[in-house]
Amino acid sequence: MSKEDLAKFEGVIIATPGGGHYTVSLPNGKTVTAKLSGKMKQNKIRCIVGDYVTVGLSPYDLNHGIILYRKSHADSPPPGSFNR
């Protein structure tokens, strides 16, 4: 499955349980487990709790995703728009 087939959602990282996994909260109140994409690992882009990210979710399993993009704080939505 390619990146074009994924459904993209904006979210905020709420936890890093370890092992390269992240817990991401979506604006609709749902939480998903996500991993970094290969290009983010290759370019050594790291994510921490509180970062706003774009998550790609497979249409087959909506509980697991891939973090495709980490937004800078200038591009982030206003505070209070996500459930933490």
C-alpha cells in the first residue's frame, strides 16, 4: 500500500510508550498508535509529546498509523483545539 492510499488526519502526540511507537490524539476524540515513516527516520526527524503531526491511517485498520509529517509550531492549530 502506498502513501497515496492512506487517509490523512491531523493530530497531537500525547504519549511515547517506547519502541518507536507514539500515541496520537485526533480531533474527533479518537486515539491511535503510530510509528514514524521511513523518510522521517532517514532524516533523523524526532517527535516529542505535544507535537502536531499528520498521520496516515490505512482504510483496513484505523487503530494504527504512520506519522508522515511533523508541523512546526507556526503551522500548528491554536491551543485547545485537540483533546490532550
